[in-house]
Amino acid sequence: MANLLEMQAISKGFPGVKALSDVSISLDKGEVLGIVGENGAGKSTLMKILAGVFPPDAGKMQLEGAPFAPHRPRDALDAGIIVIHQELSLVPDRSVAENIFLGNLPRGALGAVRRAQLNRQAKTLLERVGLAVSPQARVRHLGIAQQQLVEIARALSRSARVIVMDEPTATLTTAEQRILFATIEALRDAGVGLVFISHHLEEVFEICNRVTVLRDGMAVETRSVGDWTEASLIQAMVNRPIDALFPERHAVVGDILLEVEGLAAPGAFSDVSFAVRAGEVVGLGGLIGAGRTEVLKTIYGALASSGGRVRVGTRDARIRSPRDAIAAGLAFVPEDRKGEGLVMPFPIRSNLALSTLGKLSWFRSILAPKRIDRLADKTVAELRIRTPNTRQVVQSLSGGNQQKVVLGRALTTHPRVFLLDEPTRGIDVGAKVEVYRLINALAEQGSAILVVSSDMIELLGICDRILVMRAGRLAGALPRSEFSQERVMQLAALG
């Protein structure tokens, strides 16, 4: 394999944060290099330097032996370096085809876009990534998983020498992951170099040739994938042994705290009934599009119901808005933390206070800054949110620390029932263990917890029962004694 890319002694700092210190990596043609590390380790920053988004403070890069110093993202694109960022960069109101060829639209002699050619070429690329949507469909009408595949199709539309995939499977189903991996293998066979960033270590072991571990902004170690074990990789990432991914829980199951009967939402799901008891963790499984998220949002009042009832404790709850839900003792952690869970330009302290402003104000109208600071300091310490101070804006935090801020805000309302939608999506192994321990602690304190997760192993590891949805209806319920991946998938796919 011929050397393709070198990043040598790269350093980068931001106000109050040293993101990268003297990091060096290399990539060969026809190789998949895995880069792993905890949230905040510097993975995304390193790739943004490669993509021309940030300039490095120190260090240099070479592309096929020639100096490479992009001053803007266009320079990296022109050099054949395509970065698929964790945050999707599509234009919602343009078509799928236009997004795939954005900045590179086929045009005629007078500058007019050749629509037939555009849609034909886009259709070919969509077939390569296994996405069965019309090239003319508006991106805003696609789900998150479908949008991810459009991003990958866009990368394939260019003559890429290096493709970086930052958490590419975070929103994909198992079938879509298989298509993605087949695409990666075809690109590798064609001599393209790929950088694969993922918190799913089983994917790293399956698809990568070598793995580099970043920790606290430094490159700790690089080995061939066969020279790593899951235990040694985790220890290198977090600098401490993790005895068990799913800590033991000793909660006592008590009375019903959440009861849902005949709940329905137009076009999303119908006739859903179940109960969750104090001290119990109940999973809501199923394929993407089965209605899992919609059930949580309807219970919380973020989506309108068309029938059914919700009881919290011993009382019927008339929940028509999230405000009603909070008053009834419910807390919701959304799947899309950036779009629905956080105000990204706001500081940590403001985000943590948003759900309890009345209690943090004088006469419920004048904010009390010292109360907000006390709440923020206490929450940051308890959840071990990595930040210089609570006035740091949330958008400067890593994904795992952003997720902790969302969880922290939920905790500030002291709810009896937690509705958690993909609570560990896009966060590293160490942060996942911390979230699992928090879930265990909440259950042991007598809370009822309903969890949606697309991670099958996660559901099997943390839940007492799993409810499985299929096509907007509950297909079945499994007690822990009947847990298996095959049984959950059978209910999800066949009912």
C-alpha cells in the first residue's frame, strides 16, 4: 500500500481548551483507519483541520507526498478529501439530487442546470448506497438515517482520494449499516483511503485495518486491528479499566408510575397500551419508523394525540404540552439533542436552567443569577461534564458532554418518570457507562424509566422488560427471562 496522507504534530487550541497536542496519524491507499476516543478527545477537531474548517496552530500535512495546507473547505474538496461530519450539512429545501451534487451541478453551455442528467446521476449513486428515494424529493422530508445516506452518496459523487466518516452509522438500521460497509469495502478495493470514526467498537473491529486512539487531545497509540482487544481498546480510550459495560442494578420494583392506555397519534401509531413501575427500566424497541419516538413525544405532549389516556401515578394526566408534562412529573430527553434538547449558542448554565426558570427567579419573574449558578455548578459536578466553567457555550462541548447537559436539565425538574430517546447516541464507551449508572441510580431512587434505543445490546443490557413496536403498533412484550436479539428482531420485523 502506498502512503496517501500524513498529519504530523498537529496542535490546536480554543479559548480555555487545548483540543489537540502534537497529534500525528498516517493513512495508506486502500486502507480504513479507525480513530476512536472519548467525546472531547479531539477526533472531530482533527478531521475539521484536515477538511480546511480550522487552521492548525502547529504541525503540517502531506497528501501523496506533497505539502497540503487547506485554507478553506473548498481547498480540501478540490484535493479529493471528503469529510462526512457528524452534524449533517444538507440543504433541507433542496432536492436530494441537488444536495448530492451541491457545488458541482451539471450545467449546459448557458449555465442552466441539466436536470435530466442531474437526476440520472443521482439515481445511480442512491442505488449504490441502497437508498430508495426519488432524486427529486426534498431533503427535509427524509428521516435522519436517509439524510445520512444522502451525505454518503454526495461523497461518492466526487473523485475522492480520502473519505472521512464521522459516526456514519449513528442513525442507520442494521440493513443500512450492511450497505454502508459494502460501500466502504468497494472504495477500499478501489484504492481510496478512509478514516472511520465510531463509538461502536464492534464496527471498528469489523471494518478497519488499523486503529488510532486519541485521549485528551493526544494520540495515545496506533496498532493493527488484530493487535487490539475490546478491553485493551477501551482501557486506552478512557485510561481506566471498565469492569462491566452494563453495571448491576438493585432496584426494587414498586407501584405503577406511568400507565398508557389506547394511545394514538395520527399517521404515527395507534392503540398503544403499557405500564411502567417505580424502579423499573422498560425498553421500547423496533425498527426506525415503527413509531417509538412518536410514542414518547405524544406522552410528553410534544405531539398531539388522537385518542387514549395517560396516567402518572394514580391520576389521569391531561398533557397537551411539554409544560403540562413537566408539571405532571415527566421528563423527556430527545433523540436530536442539538435540534430539540439544547439552545446551542446559550451557555451551559442557561441550558440547565431552562426547565425550572420559575424556581430560579424572584417572584417567578426576575431571574436569580446566584441560584442558576448553584444549580449549574451542582449538576456539572454530579454528571462530570467536562468544561472550563458553566458559562461555556454548549456548542463548544463534545457530543457526550452535550448529552449530559440534556440529561442534567431533565434532572433539575425532579421528575418521577423519565422518557429517554436514544440517550447514548453518539457518545463514547466511557460516557455510556456513566449514563447507564445514572439510569440505575434513578431506578434505585424509585423513578420509572422508559427508554427508546436502536442499540439492541443496550436494550438487552439495561432493561427489565422490552416492548417491541412494529408499523405503529405494539407487537409484543418480553420479560428479561425471554431476552434475545433474535426474539426482539422477530417481533420488530414480523410481529
